[in-house]
Amino acid sequence: MRGTRLCVVLLLLVLTTLAPDAAAAGATCVALQVRSFSVRSSIVDRTEYPAVATTGLGRVPYQLNALGYARGQDLAYGMASNGDVVTLDRRGRATDLGPLHASARHDFSSVTAGAVSGNLWYVKSGDSLYTVDIQPGDDFLGVRRVTVLTSLALLVDDFDSDPASGLLYGVASVPLVGGVVVTIDARTGVVRRLPWPQLPFSTAYGAVVRAPDGTLYVTANQNRGRSRVYRVTSGQVSELATGLPASNADAAGCLPPLPVPAPPPPPAPPAPPPPTIAPPPPTTVAPPPAPPTATPPPPTAVPPPPPTATPPPPTTVVPPPPPAPAVAPAPTPTPKPTPPPKPSPTSSPRAVTTPPPPVSPATKRTVPSTKASAAPVARTEQTKEKRRWAVTALVLILGAGIVARRIGR
């Protein structure tokens, strides 16, 4: 029984011891951190706590201090050693905004701590706390209030704000004691020590970041020849990492995670190929109907022309020879009988025109009217010609008879 009780007690002790670590394991924070080894420049890192995974962002030509993160602007405000206000973005790019709007009697060259709550930037120089307006507008970078802090604040080198209570949390490096966690009331200037575990002594705790669950991540600039990073809760202090010692260090956070970009929309499914439209069947264009062939009308029987009566052949009428002139013959002796003269070749008996044979109806031809009209004219001319020749022949015969008589005398 005793053994069983002893095991239960040991188990409870182990669980109690591991509880803070288990709770703290979930307190993560990403912060911008600067480390300086001279007054001419600072190295800018992005550090994730509690893993202390550091990503180098480069170097800026300022020795920066009093960093505070403005969540609404996603910028860290810091003070350069020359008194100018410088902002840092997540990529470590610096922008110099010039000095604060304050009277010349305020000296900001020795500021050591800074934090942002809303649109107010708290900057500590010595035992004075300056409240600076960082809301873009007419009073941008103007000093609203100056609060005098109690004596313990001189040992505080950095702090961070608690938005819920409005208090500033930091670590004071007390000689012969070590590092102690304190709160600062920005309205009254009261600095109060918290009953938290004590940290090892360091020349300065220059970087303090408060996680949303209240866990503090603090950096000792030099401790036993090294810079050291601690996780501090109300019940425990744990060393997380060590590094090269730094003459100056500061940090600001926690940075909210960047919005995860929405995954690109899935590629639109490829458009379905257009339906294959079968080409329409070739349209057979019927040739236009042939115009109806005009059937030639049956040949009209043309009756043969009526037989043309062939005119009777012209009758050539030979006029009777004119009567011989009555010449009283002279009394002459009875001439000797003279043989009758041979008929002159020119003398011819009366021409008798034999009518042409009748033309049978089968051999009749239709003679154009022009030719039919021309035939009587030609026959008339021939008749006249024959008459002239007949007269001529008669004159010759008579003249020949007269000559023959005279010769016979």
C-alpha cells in the first residue's frame, strides 16, 4: 500500500513540475529584433519564440532602440541614436520619419525602452516616460505627455505592454540581486516589482516581448560572456538559447500571423468539346426541269397551187407584103425568057410558128410572176425584129427584080 501511495505522490509531483512547461509550450510569439555592435548600424532579425528560430532580414544604418509594434499599422517604431524616429516593416525595411515634435529641452538620444499600445508609443529615457501619438494626422509623432517614473525604472532597459491592463512589463537588472520582473503604470509613473522568479544577473535585459498568454521572452545582452534568451512565467524561468554578446538589443512583438492566402481556385474544368455536328448530307440539287420541248406542229398540208393555165403561145402574125408600086412598064420587046432567079438565101417563105406542144399537168412548173410578165415582152420584141427582117427581105427582092429587068434590056 505504501508503495502504491508513493507512486501516486511521485506522479503528481511530475505532473505539477511539467504543467508550467506544458502550458508555456503553447505560448508562441513572432517578434522583430535588433542587435547592435556599434552606433552606426543594427542587424534586424525576425525571431519566433519559444523555438528561437531566427530569420535574418539584413542591416539598417541606425543603432535602434525603444522598439514597439503597432499592430494596426503592422509596423515597428524605434528611435535611432541621433533622435530620429525610424519604422521597420516585416521585411526589415527601415524608414526615417525625423525627430519627435517636442521642445528642444527634451533629449531622446539615450532612450532605452519602448512599447506600443493602440496608437500610443511609450518611450523611456532615464526616469522619464514619453507618450507619443503615432496616429497619422495633424499630431503625428507629437509628445502628448511626459511622466516621471520612480527610481527602480532607471534599471529597466525594455518593456512591453499588456493591452488588457494598460501596464508595461519589463525586467530591471538590480546589482547584487539579478533580474527582477516589474510593471510600470504609464499614467502614474509607479514601478512595482512582481513576485516572479528571479533571473540571472546581466548588465541589461535589453529585449522584452510579452506573448498573449502573459509569458515573457527576455534577452540578456551579456551573461557570463554570452547573450541569453529566457522564457519567464509567474512560476518559472527557462533558458531557451544563447548567442554572441551584444552591446545593445531590443525587440517588438508579437506580430500577428499573416493571413493565409486563399488557395487558388481549382482550375476550371476544361470546357467539353463542342458536340460534333455531323455535316448535313449533301443536298442533291435536282436540275431544273427542262422546259417542255415544243412539239413542232404537224406539217400543215399545203395544198398545191392550182395549175396555172399556160397562156397560148403567141401567134406571130406576118403582115402581108405591101403591094408593089404601080409602074407602067415601058413598051419593050418581048424579052427572052429568063430562067427564074434562084431564090435568095435571104428570102424565106412565111414563117409559121408551130405552137409548142401542150405541157402535161405533171410537168407544169410554177413560173414566178415576174418571169411570166417578162415573157410576153420578150416575144413582142422578137416579133418586131422579125417584121423588120421581113420588110428588109422584101425590099431586097423587089430591088433585085428591078435590077434584073434593066440589065435584060
